[in-house]
Amino acid sequence: MTTTEMDVRSAWDALGDANLPGGYRVEITDGKIIMTPQGESRSDILVESAPQIKKQLAGHGKLLMDVMIDFPSSLYGYAPDLAIIAPGSERNGRGRFEWHTLEAAIEVISKSTRDNDFAKKFRMYAECAIPVYVIIDPSDDTCTIHSRPTRRGTYDEQEQIAFGEDLILALEGREIVVKTDGFPRSEG
């Protein structure tokens, strides 16, 4: 893959050298900076998932956690909970990966991020042709795998699996299997 330079400002430029507090996730949606405190369930799920994915990538791609990705709009700056970067991808002139290098974006949602993850990110990720978008919802013990993105801002295929079942990520020429039996279950 070649290095590209976006023709629009990165949404992340708005943060400049801001001193942001720890323990919060920072993203930019519709030009607004959104800071969300992080929960224990999210942390547990990421701690369970990341090593499984990294081991299976075995150097064929890169796994990022909460890392800024440049999107083709100065109004959106997302840092997916987990991002799988395609093998051979290079960073842009800003030192960041861009949307077209993503093979998969995985988001663990909470009540406070639900609308953003199910609507705005869903639409942006589909419009940007990110092949796989997974929403993990600890409140109902499910993972929803979205695939076959369209430029209309939707995904043509959706599969929902319950915690305890294998989460299968169909990437270019390979599959990543994430065991979800260690994901924290909701109470009730």
C-alpha cells in the first residue's frame, strides 16, 4: 500500500496539543469533541479479544486499540476500540493510518455511546467501505457483525452471535476467530 495524504484537514487537528484526561475515550463526531468515561466491561472485553486477534494476525496486518484513524472528513475523528489494519498499510504524512487501511473496526458499546456506534459510526464506516464492523454490546451479551458495506452508508449483511459463541471475522484471504466465552455477561 502507498502512503497518501488526505486533501481535507484531519478532525484530530482540532485537538492540537490538548492535555486530555486519562480514563476517557476521545472521538470527534459531527465536529464535536466527545469524551466518554470507560467502563469495566469494555476493558474486560478488549483484554480478552486483543491477544486472540494479535496472535492470529501473526504479522499479517496490525492490531490497534483506541488509536486515532484519519477519516475523509474534518468532522469525524474515530479511534476504534480495536482496529485491524491491512497487511502492507503505511501511515500518512501525519503519522496515522487512514480509513482505507482498515480491514475491521470493533466497538464495545455502552449506554452513553450506543447512538454513536449504531448510527453515526455505522454510517461512516460503511461509507468508507470498511469491510467488517463489529458492535459488541455487553448490555445484551451479543456481538453483531456487519459486512458488505455500501456507499449508501449501510451494510448488506448482518449476523448476531451471543457471548459464548465464536466471533468469526472474515478478512481478506483469512479468518480471525475470537472466543467470547470469557466476555463479561450482563446481570439480569
